[in-house]
Amino acid sequence: MTAVTELRGRRDALSAQRASGVARVSYDGKTVEYRSVAEIDRAIEALDREIAAAEGRRIVRQLRVTTTKGL
């Protein structure tokens, strides 16, 4: 099993558990219990970054800020 395949399997397991509302994830005989949905989201984002790095690509994020004087 390649590293990318394993990472995708872990990400799929996390996504499925997040969708079901369960905070406990089991993968390859290991069990992890998360405290909140936000913690699961952070774990999914971390796995996305690892998958992108393993595939030789990067995740691009943009932040746009607009302001006005309120006139």
C-alpha cells in the first residue's frame, strides 16, 4: 500500500465519521477519539496537506480583505 493510498484511506474514514456525527475513528486497528467536529476538520485539513505534499502539489489558499470608510 502506498503512502498516498494510506493517507486517503485515513481521510475517507475521518470524513465518513464526521458526516455521521461520531467523534471516534478506527483505522488499521487504531482508534482515535476527537473532542469536537472542529478537531476532526483540522485533522482532515492536515491529511489534505500531507496528500498534496506526497503527490508533489500544494494547496493554495486565498484570503481577500476589503474595507470601506462606512460613508
